[in-house]
Amino acid sequence: MQKSPHEYAKETLELEASALLASRDRVGEQFNKAVDIVLNTTGKLVVIGVGKSGHIGSKIAATLASTGTPSFFLHPAEAMHGDLGMISKNDTVLAISYSGASEELTNLLPHIKNFSVPIIAMSRSKSSAIGKMADAHIDISVEKEACPLGIAPTSSTTLTLALGDALAIALMHMRGFKKEDFAKFHPAGALGKRLYLKAEHFLIEPKNLPIVSPDTPLKEAVVAMSAGMLGHLLIVEDGKLVGLFSDGDLRRSLLKDGFDFNSPISQYMTKEPYTIKDAKILAVEALKIIENKKIQLLIVVDEKNSVVGALHLHDLIEAGVENETK
């Protein structure tokens, strides 16, 4: 009787999960040896494999490269036709083949051995052709593929990928790899922006800020604020910041008794607006201040309270700077 699609899906997940759990009990000294080899590698970890193993190997190489282990994927056929020169004597090779008898690898590895380059093999048996040539072996054998025909690599590729992740994670722990290190390899990612972009990168310089004196009539101040297109106006006297006026201040002013457009802006401005003195703080910290204070413009001043610049909420958000808690 044919099962429903979701029943086949559950069966697949159970088979692949069983393969992962079974492998957990086999991880031991050979895995430790593989980690030690990589830790002592002064060059790169070169991952090789063909077919599905090649696809998995490419992903493993990418994960390793982004987590502190210099690594790249090399197709064995390309290596045999000139790209073998990409492997140096300081490198280590991670060879992946479930059968351990892939012709492309068994033809290539003896040439690599001639360079005295350490080899880590991932195959179903240490006694396989590539397992015998390896300095360390990682067992990727599975009892059963999820494929009903037992042909398409499924459970075995899932296990290989997971053990590649396990290798990367073990190396991260051994190296004391931190978020800051990860961000170095992902400067354009959200984490990189949180850990590297500084407030000064988004600073609006004083020459581009709408600034008036305290005695400026409100109607002139509103015109200056509109021209500045920031929704804010800085009030400066004798070179020092004395106040801030926003669209919100204007709306509140209109409700006050005795409102007069000819009155000086000093009567309606927010005195002692929130400021910071360090433009080198992380942009994410500046964003946190803006959000916590429920403001849109954060002014940066020096020790004498002179305006150094300003940070606008929209600029930070558009740049992709966001708090880790979001």
C-alpha cells in the first residue's frame, strides 16, 4: 500500500537521523587526529571529491573557510590537468568518497602523497583505497540510504555534511574562534555590520546640518529645518549646542498658548538634547541609543559641546545595521 507523501518524508528524516546518531558513537581518535592535522596545517585545507561528494565537499570547504580554517574546493579532474599546482607542501587534503574507491581520487592521491602533504579521508571504510592512503580517516558509513532503491546518496551525503560541520565546529572550539573572528570573514553580513561599522561611518558633517542661532525667529527656523530635510534643526550659540528643534516640537508648539511664529526658536526648542561624545562607538550601539531614547537624530559633540556631526536613524537602518536582539 502506497504511503502518503508526508509519511515518506518522515521515514526519510528518521533514516537520516538514525545515520547521524549511529555515527556519533563512532567518532573517536581518528576524528581527533584529523583535527590535530588541520590545526598543525600552516597552509590551506584542500577539499576534493567528485559527484555528490564533490557538492558536499564544496559546502564543507565554504564552512571551514568562514570559520577560521583557510580552505578551498578542488575538483580532482581539474587537479590532474594542471590545477595540482594549487596544492602546496604546507597544505592538507581532505578527500571525500563514500566508496573510497573513486577512480579520480585513487589516481590523484598518490601524486599528492609525493608532496608529503597530509591526507584526511572521508569514506565508508578505513580499509578502502583512499582510507589506506590517509593519515586520518573519518567514517561516513551508513546502514541504509534513504533512497528506496538504495542508489541515490542520501543518508550518506547528509552524514558527510554533518561530519564536515562537526570538523569545522571542533576546530572553532580548539582555536577559540569568536563572533568577532567570524565577522572578519563576513564584513557585509549582519554580524559584520554589528561588530565593525562605527558611528563615524554614518556621521552627517556639521556643514550638512541645518543650524541656526537661538534668537532666530521660529518662522525662519522652520524654513531652515525644511531645507535641511532631516526633520530636525540644531540650535548653536557661540559654537556650542544649546538646543534641538524637531517636527514633533513644532507640532507641540502649535498647541501652546501664545504661540507666535515671530518668537525666537529658543522658546520652543528642546534644551539639553541627548548627545554622545564618541563617534567611534559601534554603529549598532548608536542605533541602540537612538531606539532606547526614542529619537531620530543623535548629535555627536566634543568636550566643549561643539557639534561634531549627527547620526540619523534612517541612515543606520538603510545600511543594514540592526541590534542583535531583533
